[in-house]
Amino acid sequence: MRFSRRERGEGQMGCLVGLIVLAIGVFIAFKMIPVKVKAAELRQEVVDEAKSAGTHNDDKIRGNILRKAREDNLPVTEDNIKISRGNNEITVDVEYTVPIEFPGYTYQWHIHHSATNPIF
């Protein structure tokens, strides 16, 4: 009588490999999703500050962005924030790198936020 591999139980290895790959994916997501959410919050702060450029000076914009970055534990310094005004518009650029620790490896996630708005 002939048996297929599935009937003899040899298909278990594929299931184990699949579970390992799934576990690795969940672990990576667990490490990276919180950083992505915090980066999105900071991006929104950059956009909001660029929109309020008519009422805020550069120091206030920079201070609000730094405050939000500190709240979210993001490694942003004054040097990472570039604000330029000209031709009745403002451009706010924030560029920073977030280290994400994995066993045996540290991934350097480079993040750049930019917003340009007219000044009213």
C-alpha cells in the first residue's frame, strides 16, 4: 500500500517553519509599530506647526516640535529641525534616526518629515 507524505506525518516541518516565520514577523512588528505611530504623531505636529507659521515664530515652532519629540521619546535635537521662510511660505524639515534594537542587530531607521505651507 502506498502512503503520501502527508499521511505519514512528514508535513509537520513546513508547519513549524511557517510558525517560526510568523513569530519573527510578529516580533519585528512589535518593535517597529510603536516607532511608526510616534513618528506619525511627530509628522502631524510638523504639519500643524507649518500651518500656524503666521502666528508662531521659528523658535516657537522649533520648541513645539522638540516638546512633541520628547513626549514620544524620539531622538530629535534642535540640529535636526530646519525651518526656512521665503516667498510667503514656510518649509519645516525634521530629519532624525531612530535605533531599533533586535537581538544581535540594531536597525537605524532614518525618518524625514517635511511640510510646506503658505504664510498668511
